Amino acid sequence: MTKPLLDIYADLHSIAEPAWNEHKTAAYIANYLKSLPGFEVQTGLAGGTGVVAVMKGKMPGEKVGFRADIDALLFNKDGKTTAIHACGHDSHASMLLAFADQISKTGINRGELKLIFQPAEEVDTGSRAVIKDKVVDDLDWLFAMHLRPVQELKPNECCPLLQHGSNYIMEAVIHGKGAHAGRPHLAVNTAEIAVQIINAVNSLREDPSIQHSAKVTKIVAGGKSLNTIPDSCEIAFDLRAQTNEIMRSLISKITSIIEEVPKLYGGSSEIKAPEGVPAAEIDEDAIRVAKNALVKVVGAENIVDKLVSPGADDFHFYKLHKPTLKAAYMGIGCGLTPGLHDPEMHFDQEALYKGPKIYQEIVNQLLM
């Protein structure tokens, strides 16, 4: 039995689950989709909690995907670790399920529609699990949307290009030689080497017209014996860049610094493979389709053409995996305060009704 959109939202909000543990959420989504005519539903994908629904048209045509993330965040509340949907993923899934209900009544004329409910976005690994299962390999188009805070979009504003930046973490261990602090000539001081590495990273220069940063977020050396020179030091950097080209340059240069600087002092290093997410790769065709849909729903006067966000999202792995994929990530204004990833996050739930309408307008352009 189908439900009103806000009832779906209330259901999903009440069963919030963290990354890779979205079992109740996946079951709810799968059961809902199975109750609708016209869909072939696949479960157990992308590590076990991914759900995909496919609808085929009467004639050949484009293959279009819509993706919604489904995991929640963990917070310490009243002394307990609690999962809370503080990033709007329950909203995204609700809008896509309501659209599925809507499109099941009419079907599509041509091509294929694929609805992807993706786990583990918050830990930046869910989309790669979807990719591993070849879910997007046959798609021509892929769209997603995300609620935006009032600092970015006003309540009725929408954006066809949510331009996330790239965010990577680099970690390393510096190895040296310990000794009594009174005999520094016998040591290779890893704390001092780490300082030299940090200074070198701070001196890096990239294109100043493109937002980017590299800053140390961890440095751990020595123990309780403060008169002993430490023989190892852990170090970490948070890297941000608005383009993948800048990010690749930062990673390459910092890797060289971490590898080479310790050698100057007789030390060595071990670098952990960088972990993170890429920046948005712009696709003008997908942005045009998304903008046309948004104009139909909220009017041209409420369109913000581009929203450059310091945040990141693993959605952008999809286009890196398949460069020919026409992908766009939309931003939806909804009066969201105080901000994303705040356990007290709230928004105007009536704004969710825009979601199914936007998806329908995209389908009207590509599959009808």
C-alpha cells in the first residue's frame, strides 16, 4: 500500500541507521517498491543494503538513473550513541519513493528508468560499492538532489549545479631513531622532521583563483618520557580543492614532501593511501536538463545557476568511473536550519513535494 510523501518521510526518519547498517531502511524501501507496478526490484546490492528499482519503457531509448542516499549520522545524545538523519538522506529517499509511486501509475514511453537507493554516503564508500556491482555501467544519465541549508539557498530556491569540492585525508608515519634528549646527535628526531614537512606543505602554491587548502590535522609524537627524542611520529593532512586537477596536484606534491624530507635527516616514512571523494565534474547537458526541470517546478526567478559548496559527496565517483555519464547534482532550498550534520537540523517538510515533480520533469524530457 502506498503512502503520502510526508508519511514515508516520518517512517524513514524514525528508523535512522548509520552507514553499512541500513537494514531496516533498505527493507522498508524494497517492500515499498515491490508494492508498485512496473518495477523490477533488486536488493542486497552495494555491500548488502543497496536497493535498485528498474522500469522499462515500451520503446528503446536513453537509460536514466536517479540516486538517493539512505544512511544517517551517529551522535552522542544523552550519553548514548544515536543514529539521526541530520543530513537529509531520509528526505532524499522519501522524495524518490514518492516519485516511484507517481511514475508507476503512468510508466515511461521509452528507454529505462533506474532508481538507486545508495548506502554509506556519509563514509564516502557507498557509491564505490554501487559501482563495483556495475549498477551504473549501462546508464546514460544520472541525477541526484540534496537539501541545502539557508546559508546556501533560500526556501524556494533551487540549483541545477551543486558544485562540491574534493576532500581527501593523507596520513603518514615518520620513522627515525630515538635517543636521550641530552644526546640529540644520536637521534633522528621525528617530531622535528614532521615540523619540516608541515612547513613545506604550507609553502605549496596552486592556482589562487580556485579554492583549495592543505592543513595539518594531526601530529602525534613521543610519550610520557618528555626527555626522550621520539623515534616515530604520526601526521595527517586534510586536503580540499574545488577541482580534481588541483587535488591531484596537491596529493602528488605532498606525497613527494613526505617521502623526501625524512631522507634529508636520516629518517623514512610510510604513507597510507589517500582516502576521500572527488570534486564535481561538470556536465553541461545534464545541467541543462536539470535546470529545465527546476524552472518548471519553482520558476526561473528562483533558480541559482551554480552553488559552490565546501562540502563533499561520493556521488561524484560515478562520473569519474564512467566519464561519458551525463550527471548532475541539484540543490533544493527548504529553509533548513541550523545546518547540515547538526542533530537539531530541521526544515520545511512541505518543500519535499518539489522532489517528485522535479524528477517527473526530467523524465518528461528524456523518457516520454
